[in-house]
Amino acid sequence: MGVNTVPPTLDAMVVTLTSPRRWDVHDMLLRQNERGEPEATGLAERWRTLDDVTWEFTLLAGALFHDETPVTAADVVFSLRRASDPALRLSITPRINTVREVHALDRRTVRVITNGPDPILLRRIAAVPVYPQAYFERVGEAEFGIRPVGAGPFQVKEFVANERLVLVPFPKHPRGVPILSEVRIRQIPEASARLAGLRTGELEAIMQVPIEQAEALRREGLQLLPYDLGASGGCRMSAVDETPVKDRRVRLAINYAVDKEAIAQIVYGGLTKPEQGQIVQPGVFGFNPNLQPFPYDPVRARQLLAEAGWAPGMRVGIEWLRTPQRDQMVLVLQSQLREVGVELELRPLTDPAQTLGKLNGALPREPISCGTISTTPALDADFALSWFVGASSARWLNNPEFDRLYLASRSEMDPRKREALLQEALRVMHEDPPYLFLVPNLELGAHRPQLQRVLIVNQFELDLRQAFKTS
């Protein structure tokens, strides 16, 4: 399999850019299905709540690490404490930062206490791999990252950081053994080289397929794996910074002025469709089915701009972290907004750290910033809406009603009530949009037809547990 990047470490708490499963080397207390819902298909056979802040997990009997030592409650405690320790500055910590205490009650029972009611704790815990405490402490973090011992259905045969990874099945995995006898994952940064390898048969599957190649691959009989659940590909618009975009009417006008269907066709080859006037997609918890895409209505856009005192030809800055699709999308936006009298000044970015600093409000920024807002791995609206709460350092929106609804959702333990709060928050955001709703962010994989039962899980990683090859 060819991928754009093989990580520098297989410690999924240090580098979280891909799935915490790391191609199923690691396992978690519980897993999420393709809709993001927690399932008892990991290392815990069941769990229960004692009160709004106390959870107990019972481990699956007979679960083993790859060195054939048993998975115990002490290993879970070690892993959760490490993941949630802010002093370690791990990438995973923000995903699990509501955990206050973790205790082993016996070899198979773990108690987790949060610092307040956390309705998505199960989704947070599904992002935390469980490590063998004794092995980790014996070899240290650096050695563990290159010679990991996990509890997943695949184990590491060979790993070279930033180059390749070779996996073989772990024959004693309690949830079943993979069918493939070996999986070789190679870092191939050049998309053209990945495509060539797929076409010649040197590679059975690839990730990060250029969208413009999709139709050609389909005509050649290769199988596409499009995935657009969990991440929005639109643009933040500041309702806080002192620019003309702060005016709600201007932000509404920009949404009316853009033909989202054209972007789906021109930029993404028709493989996705416009967002439904919100930054989460169907299948993400909190999605509001009553919202609809802003229609393409240049007349209404011009009316709103005139009401806001917008002079035709006024200029506004737009910035984005460069990718081929985003570059093309911004050019389409520039052309369409020019038709209603809005001139975009293009400010492309190439430094991910600088981009994040701007998004977080730590650095000066343009009024419009295009990029991905993700709900993965939880597939919960909370992960996306956190950018827009007034107390956030990012400060893209200043709407007390939105804040009230969103903050109430963070401690509401009743799923139906919490879903209603999130849906109302999305409605408020639709009416006072700090965002240009466009299309879901699309990831595309491809594989040869001989490779069967291949899935993309919600962290944009191939799931090969049930995959097999035909002749």
C-alpha cells in the first residue's frame, strides 16, 4: 500500500495525524463504527456509568499484547493517565482532557472519573490506544515508538520511520485474526508515483488520490474509496475581528454569492455535494436535518451587501493552507464573489504551524480563512463547534445564544437533549454564519479490484482487518 506519509513514530499518543489504531497495531478500550458510535469491539467487553462523572470498564477476558502478556487494568490506567497528562505535551491530550482520575479496581476493572459531566467520554476513550506498561517503562518512549508492542489484530514485523511499515496478523487477537498474511505500507510522497504503482500492480492500494485522477482510475477498472464524512471543507469568516466581514449581512451575502454545486463539480469532480448549511454532515452526532444549503442567489447577495453599505469593488483578504484542491477552490470563490462586487485578496499559506496560529487567534489573520474543520475521530459536532464559542481563544463568533446552547450541550448527559442542543446551536450558526458553507472535505483512496472488503474508517485510514485478495 502506498501512502503520502509514514509517521516518524508508531506511538499514536505522540503523533495523531492518522488513526490512533496505527493500521490496527494498537487497540483501545472500545472502538467506533463507521458512524462514530461506540461499540464493544475493543478491549472492554462492557461498561457502565455510576453517576455523571464516574465510569467503570470491564476488560475482555484473554486479551493479550503482542508479546503475549495479558492486557490488565493497570495497563489501561497507565495509558489513560499518560494520554491525559498535560505535562507530557502529547498531541492526544486535548482529546482526553476531561479525565481527572483513573483507577484499577482489580485486574479487569477500570474506574474513570471526569472533571465534570462528559457526554462524549466514550468517543474520547475510543481515541486512546492501550499500551503495555511494563514494556513501555522498560524501553522508554523513543524505543516504543519504533518497536511498539500493541494489542491490535496486526503486529509490527518491520518499521523504518518516515519510510515503510510491514505488518503481520497477531494470531491470538480475541476479536479475530486478519485474513491477509502480510501488509506492506510504503511512504511515497509523490502522487504520480503512487498512481503509477497502483496502475502497474506494484501497489494494491493507495491513499491521497488526486481528485482529478478519479474518473480515469474508474475507467481503468480500479476501485475508488471516497470518504467525506467528518470534516468540512469550507471557510471560517470572522464575526469578531474589526473588518467589513464582521457584519452579519456581509457573511450571509457571501454564502448566497457562491455556487456550491459548481465547486463540488469543478473542484471535486462530482464526488461530493454541498453542505447542508452547517459544518457537520449526516451521520455526525448533532447534525440538524432541518437546515438546507444556502441557495446560489447573487441577487440576494447584492441586496444584503447594499444594506450593509458595501461599496462595489471593496477588497477583503482570504487565506488558506495550500493544497491543489484548495488552490482551485479559492480561484472559483474569487471569480464568483467578484460577480457581486467583492474582491478577494489572495493570501496563500505554506506553513502549517503559522496557519494553526492564525486559526487559533494567536497570530494576525485575514477575515476569511479556508481549511478543514473536523469532527473526527469522535464524529460528534462538539469537536467542530468548539472553534466558535465566545470563550475560545480562536474567537470566530460572538453570539451569546450559540454559546448558551453549545456550553449546555457539553454537560448534558441525556443523548436526546444533547442532540437537540447541538442542532439548535447549528441553527443559530446558520442564521449568524461565521462560516462559508461549501462542501465536505473529501479524502479519496483507491485499490485494485483483486483486493476485497477494504474500508476507510473515520480517521481517513484504510481498515484491512477483513480484507482479502482474489486471484
